[in-house]
Amino acid sequence: MSAASRTPRNSATPRRAATLTVGAAVAALALTACASGGTSGGGNNTNFVTNSGGIATVKKGERHDAPDLTGKDLEGKQLDLADYKGKVVVLNVWGSWCPPCRAEAPNFVKVAKATEKQNVQFLGINTRDTSTSPAKEFEKSFDVTYPSYYDPTGKLLLKFEKGTLNPQAIPSTIIVDREGKIAARSLKPLSEESLRDMLDPVVAEK
């Protein structure tokens, strides 16, 4: 084989290695792309209860702290979960390539607008999109006005402690209470009613 014919194979090696590295990081999260459900992840005496609708909740006083989520949004601006402490935060894990994410997006937009005066903040975590362009198109299509972290390799998702109410599917939704603790989680796309059922009890807490 000539040196010229060997060059493409050799030049592809770093790219292949980079792809494998990114794939390993995402695989370590054990996410199922566009899955409609999953299991709780076990262990750590989390004391959470999952109802018939697949929403897992934890009583106040038994909740784990949400991780430190700091990164850039789709516009490249700094985004920090800690800035919203004192508010109830809805974290929605999504990808523009994910049909269930597209199905639930209008419900999130509607509930976000309905609860904005109740000290509720919606935040997205966009993952597995290889650039921000399709993610921005997604937000434009559904009139999403709240910000999203850009997390293409799932690094932010890996910050959630394994065995707690950590995201394990795309889409996943997590409710963080006013004290910065994880109160509820869903591992499947949500209707408007299901999202309100998940969110309203945390908003009502004193």
C-alpha cells in the first residue's frame, strides 16, 4: 500500500478517538436517547416515591442538593443555577433531534408563562446537539423564551449524583425547590397536566 493511500486512515484516527471520548462520556450517564421512561438508579437511600404517572418525588427534609450547574447558554452567555436559588426551578433535558422533546415543548412554554409570576424559573439543558444552530431553531419554532444550557456531551448531566433523582433519559425533567434541592423528577415527556401535577406541590410549599 502506498504512503498516499495510508494518509486518510491515519488522519482519521484523532477524529475517531475524539468521537469515542465524547461517546464514552455520554454513555457513562446511561441515558437512553428519546426514551419514554427509565428506572430510578437505585442506592443511596434516596427515599423517593414514584407515582403511577412515572413522576418520582422526595419529601421536604429528605432531598439531595442539586449539583452546581454552571455553563454557557445557546447564545454563549454565562448561566448558573445558583443564581435562581429562592425560586422553584424546572430543569428540562432536551435535544432538537428528539421527537418526544418536540412533543412536550409547547406544554413547557405554556406552563412557564403561566407560572412566571409565581417565582418559578424554567431552564433547559440542551444535549447531544453537535452545534447550537438546530437548538436555536427548536427554540424559535416553539417560542421558547427561557434559557438553556448548551451541554452537547452531557458533562452537566454527569454532575447529578448517581442514585438520586438524576436524569436518565432524554427528555427528563427535574424540579428544584427554593432551597436548591431536588424535589421531583420525570423520565418521560410530559403533558401540560402532568407538568403541573409535578410542579404545583413544590410551588405551594412554605
